[in-house]
Amino acid sequence: MREESSAIRCPRCGARIERSCPEGESIAGSPLQTCPDCGRLYFDDAYAEPVLTAYEAAEVDFPYIKILYALIPTVGTLLYLHSYLRDPRSQHLAVLITFGALAVFFDVLLIIAIGKVIPKAGRKKAFLDALEGRAGELSAELRESLERLSGKDYLDALYKCRVYIPKYFYRRIGAEPPKRQRR
Ligand SMILES: [Zn+2]
């Protein structure tokens, strides 16, 4: 049977603290929690800032490598086709067909990849628009999270606890992001 909660000890006073989530799952909220026993702040990685989680989920990976994979056989085919048309006897049709088939294969892969990126980029834009108050609405959970993440001290505190914070969150409050980001 799965545990419905997990517990840790306060690193400051040693009190046992129950968390309302199974081990290995994260709770939406600030990872900087206040110990109910001693009232001091401690870091609990069972919690994750909802805005940071949503930001990472909205991240778009542009298919650069697939563009390269598609470009090489496509250019190769075109060059070979060019010389084939000039002088068909000096070239081999089989080479042209092989190049062409490779080009079509990687071009189709690229088109599929771009087809996936476009709606994701749209969702990221909608998320950033809502985050920056241009359009749409943030849920109460995200609003509270964003409010916490709007303080430089809070960002620094999370950073010190090795929480990955995209540079975006420093820039949006006009602060300089730390030089080295750990992931
Ligand atoms: Zn404590």
C-alpha cells in the first residue's frame, strides 16, 4: 500500500514534520517552509514553486539538430541532381535515389518536429502573457507563487538551496541573475 504522507525532521530543532504527500511526489508551494515547532525557516524539496514547474513544462526545445539532419541530405540531393541533369552519363542514378530517399526521410522527421513545436510555442506564449499580465488569468496558486518569486531575497534564498531558477525570473524584477546556475 502507498503511504499517503511522508515525514521529515526539522533541520533546526529536530521536530518531526508530516507532509501531506506520498514520498517522491511534490507539493505545490514554497520549498521554504516554516517549522510548526520552532517557527524557523527550513528547506523542503518535497515542495516546488508552481510557477517554476509550469515554466519548465512550457519550455520549448527548438529542433536545431533535426534541421541539420534534414539540411545535409537535402543539399546533397540538390547538388547531385544538379550535376546529374547537366551530364547524366557521368553520375549514377542509384546514388541520386539514395540521397533523395534520405532527404525525404529527414525532411519528414523535421516537419513532424516543427508540427510539435508550434503548438508548444503557442502554449508558452499564452503562459508568459498570463504571467506578465498581458492576457489570460493565472490561477490563485500561480499568482501566489509568482508573488513569492517577485522578491530578490526569495530568489536568492531558493538559489542558495540549489533550486534551479531560470534567468527570466531575475530579469523580470530587474535583478542580475547569478553567474553560475546549477541544475
Ligand atoms: Zn524546527
